[in-house]
Amino acid sequence: MKSDGIEAVAAVVRCQSHTLFRLLDTTQPAVTRRIQSLEKVFGVELLQANQKINAQYRVPQ
């Protein structure tokens, strides 16, 4: 299993959207593909695309 999917999920949880793609040095579609690939591996939905992550659930930096 590639770690880039796990890295993408962690970055989504940790960052605001405008810093996410800069942190991962990639584009939104590439991050989406990474996360979808990881979701297939585990057979679960990791993130809901239509909901924002509020600060309460963000990982401390």
C-alpha cells in the first residue's frame, strides 16, 4: 500500500484547503484520487467531500 493516500488524508484533516495542495505539492484531483484509492483498500469512506472539517476535529500542529 502506498503511503501517499494516508499522507493525503492526514493533510486534509490538518490543513485548510488553500494550504493543502501546497503542502502535498499536488493538485486537488490528485489528492482526490489518492484518498479514493485508500478508501478502496480499506472499504470505507474516510472523508465526506461535502462537509468541511471544523477546528474541533483538526489534528493539533
